[in-house]
Amino acid sequence: MQTEKYHVFDINGQKAYVRKDRLPQLNRVDSVIFDCDGVLVDIRESYNKAIAQTVSYVLKALTNSEVPEGLVSNELIHLFRRTGGFNNDWDTVYGILMFVLSRLPDEKRVALGNLVTKTDNNHPPFQRLSSVRKAVGKVLQKDCLQESFFAESVLSLREFTRFLDASGMASVDKALVEKTVQGKNIKGFCGVLGSFLYLPAEVGKGIIATAQEEFFCGAELFKRTFGVESAFNKGLGMVENEKVIIQQTTLEKLASLLGGGKLGIASGSWSTPAKYALGNLVKQFKPDACVFINDAVEAERQLLKEKGVTVNLKKPNPFTLVKAAEGLSEPGLVLYVGDSMEDSFMARDASKAGRDFVFVGVYLYSGVDDVVRDGFLGAGCDIVIPSVNDLPALLEVVRRG
């Protein structure tokens, strides 16, 4: 682990790292913007579990086989997120499903491709998947795939993630064709299957988007968030497992150090579930400086409607971070606290928009703490600390010289 370029601090019994060339600037920090998932809220038992459940549900439907429990681990999800292209969990689900299903034996892959092609895309996502599941049950023998197939798929998938990058889903499609044994014969299958699973890329229309959000939110919160009845999940969601990381005392200390109205949120999560998880703590953040994925989606729609321009403003596009900073009371040096390389890319690109952002990477609630920490340090991120709750102590140490 290369730490020569960093000052290393002992903060609350943990190691914190600050780049030597960034240290003098920290006295100019006047506001902090936070990512939500993995920073303010522990998502290891919520979003990560929803990814695993969605993958398992769809694989079982499309293979007529039982999927081993624990197939999708925190470590596997991290391997996707570290590329910088998979902040959206729909894309992670897509990558896992596409890779595993591409490894089906030839005759099973051809059969599945034919069934998917015959699906009526005008039907709702749950109905589309259910119709294919019934058809698969007639074509593929029950439990035709052994547990060894799934175990070997995950081992190969870990290696496959090395070929993925910040382009996310596009890098999955490219690598499937260029880097896998089946690549020469799989392009058509991937095109058909990818469209079936992912498009339209909207909740209530796409299979992956709808199933993922239903398993995460649960039936009641899903309807409240998206205005659509739940079909994949009629019970509680994984959001109920979330635990708030940030402490009230942390927010109070930061408010004291920075002054009122200096805390915001720039998140790739939907606002309703995020605020549900944060509870009353959400009142500690300035409303105009809280920007979520639904704000990015709405801005995309407006650009398409008014200018005919199609653009992706979701993370790692700096839209949410820049917009959150605009909602703060005064311009100045902004700390952005995130838990992934995608967050660091967003802070870097937001700085190009004319305002200086310092990225703070946190790693304690990732499920693969040492790996995430070393990844941040290896990438030369500005500041690396265990938890968001260590931030006030770090700023106090710096300000005392």
C-alpha cells in the first residue's frame, strides 16, 4: 500500500489519510456534501441483498434451476463498483445476469434465446418474466444446472470484472463478445437477452429495474416511491434492514465547525427510500442542497422535451453534486464524502465545472474494508477515512495545525 504522498493521522483509534498537497486547503472547507448509500446509511443488508435477491429470482426463472444461497457476495458487488461504472445497482444486476446466462450450455442458451424473442414486450415486467418462466419450465428440465455451474460462473465472473470500466453496461456487452470463450457465438443472444431484461430502463417497465426496486423497497414503499403496484414482492423490502451510520453528534459538530446551512446530499438513490432510512436526521441537511437520482431523471426528461437532447445525468455524471453545491449558502471549498471510485470520479469532474471539490473516501461499511481503503489510496484520492463520523475530528486536527 503506497502512503508516501499522505499524512497519516490517528483518529478515534483508526487511521485516516490526507494527501500532503491537499492538507493546506482543508482550512478553506466551508461545506460538506454526502453520498447517501454506504456513507450516511449502511446498505450491506439492503441494497446489496436486493441485488442478490433480484439475480437469484431472475436466474431461477430463466433456468428452471435452484440458485445457491450466497451466490452474490459483497465482495463480488464491490468488484463491479470499483470500476466506476456501476453506481446504479440495476447495472450490477445486469452484468451478473448477462455473464452467468451467457455461460449456459449451447442448447440451453439457444432455447432461452428463442423463448425470449417470442415475448410480448407490451406486457408488464412481471407478466413478461412469468410467461418466459412457464415456457422455460416446459423446455428445460427441473434443476438442469448443478450447483457447480453457478460456483464456476462466479469464479469466472470475478476475473471478468477486470475487463469492465466506467462505461458500465456497455463494457459488459463489449467484454462478453471480446473476452469470453462463447464470445464468437453470443452477440445475438446478448442483444436479445439484454433488451428483454433491461429495456425500457424504467421502474414499472423494465424487468431488472422493477424487480430490484421492489425487493429493495417492499410493496408499500415501492408504491409510494414510484406510484406502481408491486408484483415481484408483496412483503417488506430490504430497506428495513438499513442502519443509519451518521450520528447526530457528527452533524452537530460539523454544523458548529462550518456554520449552519452547510450540509447537503448528492446521491444516486431515490429520495423517498433515502429519506425513509434517514428519518428525522434528514432535517439536518439543507433541502436545496439535497439532490437524488429522481432529480437527475427529471432533468433528463426536461432536456429531451425542450431540446431533443438525450443525456445521462446519473452518477458518475457530476450533475447531482454540482446541483447540490449550488443549493448551499456560500461558494467555497466543498468536501464530497463517498464510498466508491465512481464518487471520486464525480468529484473530479465536478471540479472541472468551476468549483473546487475535495473527495473524501470512506471504507468502514463496505463489507471489504481493506480492499476499498487500498483502492482509494492506490488511486490517489484526496482523503481516506474509516467512517463519516471521523470527519469532524479530522477537520479539528487540521485546523489546530
